[in-house]
Amino acid sequence: RPASGQTVTFTGPIWADQSKHFDTLTSGGLVSFAGSIAPPEISPLWWKKNAIPGTTDMTTAIQAALTASGGRLNIYLPTGSYLITDTLTLVNSGAGFNPVVFYGDGPFQSCIVNKASANKPSLSIVLGLVQIEGIGFWGDINFPNDGIKAVGGPSTYPSRLRINNCLMWAQGNGVFLESLHSAWITNCYGVVSSGSGI
């Protein structure tokens, strides 16, 4: 449990089951993995138990896993419904691209349920070489948000984005490509009510 402003960096191999191992969500500390040493996958359940699937707010736990990845590892979302109340963001590895895979057990098994305030997509992707696979992005009629949003700055654009076998049940756009270099979107499906599929 690192204190606020402190980071614990693992410099050796780590294997862990799908239960809570880190207590950083209340302390404000961070967990990271050395560049050459990393677990096969990172799970948000290492930070918080999804006690009541679809009801327990898992925003900070999923974001902690995405942040700990350093934008270069595999993040695994086990079977279950995960409530979020704010946008999740894939972090930049600092290398100009993000060789990161965010994946689940299938679009009906691993589901992100977005109940954030309006105009907050479920997942924001800032830089590239990202693969999203086997995750359902579910909206709510009272929360008009996009599923996945790819957005860049004035000189930096997401590139080489792959989205495969995902479901978009959005009250905004399924996938909003605001600025993007290249994308492959395959085997995805769903329903959008106030936007477009892509």
C-alpha cells in the first residue's frame, strides 16, 4: 500500500489470482511494472472486488489496472459486469505508441456498463497500437455516452487501433473516431440510439 504520491514498481515476475492484492485506491499510491519484467496480464480485480456485478463502482479499479500497464501490457477483464461512472483512459507508454491489449472473455461475458454523466465515453484512447477485444460496452438510456472514443492532440493522433469481437450498446456513438491514423474494426455489433455505429 504505497502512500499518496508514491509508486511501488515490481522488478521481478508476478503471478496472481483474480482477487484483491493492492490497496492503493484510497491511499493515492500507484503500482507499476518494470519495462522488462511484467505479468502475463493485469486484472482490475487486483485492486477491488467486483462485489455486486453491475452495481459496484469499478471505475477506479479498472483505471488503476490501465495505468499500471504503462500503456504496454495486457489488461484482462474477467467475466462479469463492471459499472463505471467516469471515462476510462488508456495511458501513454511514452514511446509514441501503446502496444497494449485490453481484452475480456467475450462481449456478453465481460461487460463495461457506463453510467457516467453525459458526454463521457466508456473508453478514451489517446495514442496508438491498441487492441480491444472481447468486451461489451453497454450504455444506459439515462446516460448518453459513446462507447470508445479515439482522440488526439494537435500533433499526436491514435494510430493502429484494432477493435475486434466487441459489442457497442451505446446511447451515443458506438465508436467515435475523432482523429485517427488507421483502424481495423472487425466482428463488432450492437445498437446505438443517438449517434452512429462508427
